[in-house]
Amino acid sequence: MTERTQTRQTQAGTGLGFGALFSKHVISARYVAGAWSGLEVRDFEDLRFSPAAMVMHYGQAIFEGLKAFRATDSDEVLIFRAADCARRFDRSAARMAMPPLPAGMFLDAVRTLVGVDVAEVPSVPGSSLYIRPVMFADEPSLAVRPSTEFSFLVLASPVDSFFASGRTMIDAYAQSSHIRAALGGTGDVKCSGNYAGAMAAKADAQRHDCDEVLWLDAREHHYVEEFGAMNCFVVRGSGERAELITPPLAGTILPGHTRATVITLAGRRGLTVLQEPIELGQVLDDGGPVSEVFACGTAAGVAPVHRILTDTGRERIIGDQPGPLTAQLAADYVAVTHGQLEPEPDWIIRI
Ligand code: PLP
Ligand code: COI
């Protein structure tokens, strides 16, 4: 193990941030000559690759993100929505001309890693073990075609706050000079290239003291799509007549599991949830019907939006406190991930 790797590992604690510290093990498998090897448990340490490994030239790579939480009222560790991640990983692989994993391998790998590194699942409220499965092309070749060799790895990172600013309400920067995804592209799968193409916009957001990019539709820059690493919800109206709205899954946004979870939890509370296009203009309208905005994703959880700034110079303060529905759904999300609210079948694996 290199010194760098060693010093970056940690025991569970506070002030973890996101993705800077890693648990002790990695699960791995390789795909060569048309077949996957079995899974191996390895120490977390640097890997060796050919300088010609295809991923470094053509970016053929996909990943997933899921979390293991300590249950509030038992000794169990709960892995949230792993089966959904396995299905999305398969979809991403197919879109990127990568081989599917054998049935059950994704879940076996996740279960095995959480089992061997269970001591590193943090217990402080707001913390969890973030699990990162990844697959990438490592055939040594500069030929421009799908690779014939791949590595599958699952690593994990004890985390708390996703946002580097440490803010609990986030500021978002709406982009109209870059786009994230267009119909027929890769916006609805989790390939690494989606994030690479978004880094310039993220840097722009950071320069404007914003936590996240708010992506708009590619054609007109008129409709809200999603945040850089989260889906988007708005609340229209208030009180009895409040409606929750999120953009439809029309091929350019990532079908988030937190989005799906929020829709289910909102339904349980009897809230109206609409999946329909959201006009940026309505969201920015101070006197308009949009009363709350929140982002949601595995890494970030449910994150209320404080302010939206656009690259055309418009700004709206949504609120200095989380709105009532946002707060309710954020609390429900924490409760269901920590075993305090009944999950749907298939949502939780217990370790
Ligand atoms: N949208 C993007 C672009 C993301 O990267 C993520 C995070 O994975 C999400 C949405 C939310 O997805 P999920 O809730 O499955 O984590
Ligand atoms: C997640 O929420 O799991 C993500 O993958 C988003 C981001 C960290 C890339």
C-alpha cells in the first residue's frame, strides 16, 4: 500500500466531507476474452495500467453511487436501493457498449464490501458509507472501437456533507452556455463522460460562489432539467394546494433513485406529484407560484435550494429556511434510509 493511500484511509468519524477518505478494501473482477472472472477482495491500493488503457483515451467508463447507513434502532447496516443501482448499471453498460455483469455479481460485490468494511460505516447522524461501483475499459489499445477488456471495482468512502461549502441550503447556477445532455445522448445513464463534460460549468458555478450547476434543456435553455449530481423538485403553491413537480424522464436526465424515493414518500403523505416540464422563468419569478426548490440524490440526500443565479444575470432567493414540504420529505428520506420508516420491498439490504 502506498503512503498516499494509507494516509487517506480513516476510521469512521466526523468532518468526513465527501469522497476524500476510503475504506480498507476494494472488490474487483476482470472481463477478458468474453468472460468475467470471479470477485476478489483486495486491499485499497493504487492500481497499475498500461499507458494505452482505453479508458484514458476514449473514456469508456460507467459508475454507480449508493449508501450504507447505520440503523437508528438496531445494530444493522442498511444498504439503500442497491438492486435499483444494479439495474441502472446494466443499462449504463449497454449504452456504453460494455459487457453486462453476470446476474447477482453487482449485489454480491456491494454486500461483500460492506461486510468486510462494516466497521467503517460511520454512525454520526448525517454520515454514511458511500459505495462506488465502477467499470472501465482497460484493454491496451489506441484503436477507436469498444474495448474487449474491462475492470469492475467497488470501493467505499465514509462520508457526511456532500457540499464542499458545508452549506445545508445550496446555491445553484443555471447554465445556458453549456448543455449537459441532448436526446439520443448519454444523459440518462451514468457514464463518466457526462461528468467530464460538465466540469467547465461546475467551475463556472464555483466562480459564482454556487454549489451546483442547474442544467437546462439543450434546445431552448427554457426548462429546468436537473442539477449537476442531483434531480430537481419544485413545490408549486402552498398549504393544502401545494403540488410537487419534477421534470419527466424524457431521455436527457438521470432517473435518480432518490427522485423515485421522494415520489413514493410524497405519495404516502397524500401529496400530488406531477412529472412535467418546469419553466426556468417560473422558478425565477419572485411573485410566482414556485415556493420551494430542492435537489436530491444519493450523495447529497435531499438538499433545499436557497438561491438560484443564472449565467444571464438573473437571481432569485428561494428562501433562507427549507420550505415545509422540503423539510418533511428530507426527514422522511432520512427516516427510511435509517430504518425508521417502512421501506418498499427491494429498497433495503441488511448486513
Ligand atoms: N442526476 C445526476 C446527474 C446524478 O449524478 C445523480 C446522482 O447519482 C442524480 C441525478 C441522482 O441519482 P440518485 O438519486 O440515483 O443518486
Ligand atoms: C451520487 O449521488 O451517487 C452520484 O453519483 C453523484 C455524484 C457524486 C457524481
